[in-house]
Amino acid sequence: MSVQDHSSHQEPTRAGMSTKSRVGLVLVGFLIIAGALLFTEHQAHVLGLLIWLPLLACPLMHLFMHGGHGRHGGRQHDSDGRLS
């Protein structure tokens, strides 16, 4: 059978939203409200911790931007990545 033969067997679409999309919208709405309330109630704590972000960023940048200290010379690799 070809695609054209199956086109007559489509189910009619229902008007309105499905249950999954309603649940998803309710969940998103709940998360937005909960996040706003948490931020307003704990704003002093959150903003007080922001001062420490640059200090915490230093070791993370050191670890991730160096790519590990094992590649700083000393060993020669061939084109396949094996030690020569």
C-alpha cells in the first residue's frame, strides 16, 4: 500500500487541548509561581551569595580551560594519538 491509500484512514482531530498539554501548562505555571515566590522570600540570601561567584569561578576555569595537566609536553604523540 502506498501513502495515498492510508490517507483515508486518518482519525478526526478533536477540538481543544489534550490532557498532556493542559498538565504541562499547569506545571509550567506552578514552577514559575514557585520560583518567583522562592526568589522574593530568599532574595537577601541569593544576592549575598553572588559576591562569591567570581571566587568560585577561578578554580572551575582553571580545571576546564587548561584541559588537564597531562598534556603540557614531555610525551610525543603520533597522528593516531599513541605514544611514540
